[in-house]
Amino acid sequence: MATVNELYGLWQDTGLRNHAEVCVVMVALEIQSEDPAPVNHAERLVWAKEAFTSSRSVAVAMVKYLLATNSALTAAQLEAAIAMDVEAANSPLLAAIRAAVDVFAGGV
């Protein structure tokens, strides 16, 4: 299990924040063209607009949420899961953000 200091260190990591910001914008772009649109598409569009206009703050919130919900993992496991040295389209972080959008878009 990651310690509080390890989690804090991870969510302060500039590389992780940069990676998350790119992923947030990529997911926002996907949301704009969802077809068929999910039931909460309107809320997801609001989230996407916020992601485009405030990508850094949205990314930081997403990083904090994802680290907190996976805090049972060790810091080494979290760092391995983040895998920042992969192509953006294959990023585990992209998949995690895609899966967590509804928490922020009011769909859960």
C-alpha cells in the first residue's frame, strides 16, 4: 500500500500531471464525437468543455482521484501502471481517465 507521502509525491509529479493533461484533452475530444451518445452525454459534454478550457486543473483532479482510488497499490505498482513512456494512444493513464470521466461528469 502506498504511503501518504508517496501518494502526495506522485500527484505533485510534473511528468504525471503533463501526461494526465494530454490524456484529459484526448478523452474530451472523444466525448465530443460519441456515437451513440450515452445517457449522460450532456454532462459529459460539459466535462469535455471544462477539460478543453481548464485542462491542467481537470488533469490534477483526475490524478488525485485515480491515485486515491488505487491507493491499495504500492508506489512501485502505481508508477508501473502510469507508464509515461508509451505512446499516448496506448497509455494506461488514458484508459483510466476514460473510465473515470463519469465520476466527474455526474453520471455515477
